[in-house]
Amino acid sequence: MTDTVTVRVPAKVNVQLAVGGLRPDGFHGLANVFLAVGLHDEVTASPADVLRIGATGPDAHQVPLDDTNLAARAARALAAHHGLDAPAVHLGLRKDIPVAGGMAGGSADAAGALVACDALWGTRTPRGELLALCAELGSDVPFSLLGGAALGRGRGELLTPLAVGGTFHWVFAVADGGLSTPEVYRECDRLREASGTGATVAAVPEPEPSPALLDALRDGDAAALAASLAGPDGASSNDLQPAALSLRPALADTLKAGTSAGALAGLVSGSGPTCAFLTESAESAASVAESLLASGTCRTARPTTAPAPGATLLS
Ligand code: C5P
């Protein structure tokens, strides 16, 4: 049996988040085009007398260290799946993904904890079973395991891997403080009701992926992808963007600062408040990041590339 296992897990951006109507189970049907990006958390699992969790990194104070932590729930779920007693493991989370930032940091930690505990305990869970456990933990967790790019249907958990024909350069503008994902979905429903369209499954058309966006990903064509991400008058491939902007109006300034600085396109990442900017090169990403920081419209700006691999065992 190994002593310590470390797993690296990526953040994600939703290059398309088409949100259907509110389902009776409280979730929304999605056409969710996930892209894993090169910001990572690391999850280290080591033997302990009881389940313990610790977090390090700039946002560590925002991470719950109790049973509500998704990584702790993942360890419990894996132990239960194998009929093991309560999981005796220490999970160390090295956080580099913004907390509550719309980049699936909590989901990444859950996927990382599953893979790390599976290796530590020698349980050798087949991939399909790991993916099913991920889906029980949260809508975005299966993608954190898979990485790369994928279309998520259902509530986002039913994945089809997508081909990506090149490397895309991104900048992520990290805000102070997070946004609650359920609150952003609720605001999306409220805005739909207020506009008279209604928010139910009957009222909202079935969400569909954009063929032009999938082609741009497949071709590795940044200009074409940018054209699918954002349009005139604030149009966005992310249906949660109006809700995030409604809850956090200052994000409009961040989006403007990034596009004025030369980004090809900008959008809110998932439920926000992180803003994502697609750029044409690594040099452009560095200069957009510098301008974003100087604009004072974000806490930090992180250049990186995509796609990134899913949960990866480091040791
Ligand atoms: O699945 P997850 O735990 O990440 O979802 C968190 C919350 O986000 C849900 O309780 C729900 O309010 C909202 N959500 C949704 N539709 C989805 C995914 C999440 O309404 N497809």
C-alpha cells in the first residue's frame, strides 16, 4: 500500500453554457461545452486515523474543511462504494483554482480525491464506476475527471468527449469573493420570468450545442471560437452571463477591460465571477493579463492554455 498519493486536477471554462428550463428536480437541462484549462489544484491523500481535510493557497480560508467539502464527500462515496469503513484519510488540497469562481474548483477537488483515494486504498475502481460516482457528487465532477474538452448534456454530467485541433490561449480575471452557483441559476430563472418568457422546461427551448463553436474547437481556430463566444450588444455563449452580471454588475467593467486590452472575446466563466478572455497568442495573453491587472477591475489575472488533461496521478 502506498503512503501518499498526489493527483493534479484542472479548472474548466464553459465555452458554451446553453441553459434549458428549470426541471422538476431543481436542475436545468444543459448543452454544456466544457474546456479544461491549465489552472490546477493538487489533492494529496495520505493515511490518517479519521477523515481530515486541509487546504493551502491564496483562497484556502474560503474552503470549508468539514463534511460539506466535496473532496470529503468523494472519499466517503468511494469508501461506501467498496464497502469500506469510514474513510481514514488525510486530504490535502493545494488550491490554485479560484474558490467559488465558476471554474469548477470544488468539482476538481472531488475528482482528485476520488482518484487519489482509489490509488491509496488500492481499490482499482473501473473508470465507468468512477465516472458514475463523480456524477452523484455534482454535475461538473465527471468532466474534472475526464479533462480535455467535452459536451455535457443532462444536467452537465452526460459527457461526450470533443476533439480540439490546437492550443487556445486564455486569460482568467479572478474577482474578489465568489458567487453561489445555485443563486446564479435562480437569478437566471428570475430574469427569464421577468422578461415574460418563463423559466420552466415547457417555456425554454431545449438547449443545443452550437455547430459553429464545435467546428472552431475542432479546427483549433481562435478567431472562429471568439466569434461564437461573444457577439454584439453583450451576447454571450454563456446563458448564465446575464444572471452573473445582474448579481455582480462590476463584471461588465472587467469584460470591457479585457476586450479593450486586445482579447478576441470575453465571457463570464460558468456561474462566475471569474471572467475568461480568449486571446490570439501567448504574447497577447501576457499583455491582456497585464492590462487587466492595471485596470483594477479584478484581483488577479492568470494567462494559461487549453485544453488540459483531466485528473492525473503525479505520484
Ligand atoms: O450539481 P451541482 O451540485 O454542481 O449543482 C449545484 C446547484 O447548481 C444545483 O443545486 C442547482 O441549483 C444548480 N444547477 C442547476 N442545473 C444544472 C447544474 C446545477 O440548476 N444543470
